[in-house]
Amino acid sequence: YKWVDNENDTGQGSIEIDAVHPEAQWLWDIQGRKDRGETIDVLVTVDYVGRRWSGFLDNVKMSTDDLGVSKVTANFLSDYEQLKARDLWATPVTPAGFQPFKTFMLGGPTHWALGTALKLNLARAHGWVSGLNLFDPLADGDADYRDWPIVLKPLSYQQAVGDEVVTGLVLSRFKTFHEAAEAMLHDADITLRWRRYMVGDEPPWPGAQV
């Protein structure tokens, strides 16, 4: 097995299992699982010395060597890949058919500006949670985010200014988050950290509802 964590990009992971094992046969039988109404999504977490690599199944391959021994290899993409499918709408607070601003623009400390842009679009996709502060949505850690698949650690504008991070300008005309953030993160020398929350984990911040 191997697990690669690329800075500000998708990492890869893989598990190789002898094909005779039930786990290997279950992984290989994607169509069968689908026909039986079982899940076809496979998630993985790997914890090591306090860090957690997490991701989802990308593909499954089978190989057979010269001795006739078959192995199943499950290939995973890290959860960062999800940010490559998150669009930053030009006007995230209005319906799709009414986009009065043709380009989204938000300036400020780079980590705050990018986080705010992403959070506004998460709210657009998964519902505006009660009490979300539109004037500084990234600062709000008290709202109920249990219906959101992605949550961001709270960071107020005042806190962000105190961090003395390079100022940046988010520009997006329906770019993905990764496309909008890649150069900004590099210029500000910021590395994104994510962690898949599992039942039984400590809350990602005090009082978090996730």
C-alpha cells in the first residue's frame, strides 16, 4: 500500500490484496454491488502519528502474474479532489438564472478570502444554515453544519488580519475552487489541511455541529 499527500493538490493511494480474499472480491465486484443496491462508494482513512490521509475509490484493477496468482489493486484519490469539483459561482447568493455579477471578486488575507469564497458556495449548494453571518460567513462556527459534506474551520476577518498572511484577490467566473486557489496558495505560501471527520473524533473546533 502507499498513500501520497501532495501539497495543495490531489494525492493518490492504493491497496493491493490477493484476489482470493473476500475483501478483494467485494472491491472488484462493482457492478454486482450496484445491481444488489449496495454502495459503490468506498472511502478510506489512514491514521499515522496524528495525521489522517483520507480519500475515495477511483478505480479497481486486477492483475495476474506468471504463476497464476491474481491480485486486486484499489486506487484512491485524496479528499482534496472534491475541491476540483466545487465551482465558485460569479454571484453565489442569487439563483442560477440571475447572476448580476459576471465575475466573483473578494479581496483580503489569502486564507480568509479563499475560505469565504468556498463557504459561500457551500451554502449555495447545501443550504443557508440558520444564523450564518453574510458579512463574515467564515467566522461563524456555531451554526448547524450537519447537512454539509464539507465544513471549514471558523476564521474571522479580524483573526485573519492578525495572522499577517499575504493579501490576495479571489477572481472566479465559474472556476473550480482549485483553479481559483492554486496560484494564490503558492504566492502566499499556504498549505491547505483537511481531515475527514469520523464518528468518535474530537470536534474539529469547540462546539462544532458536524
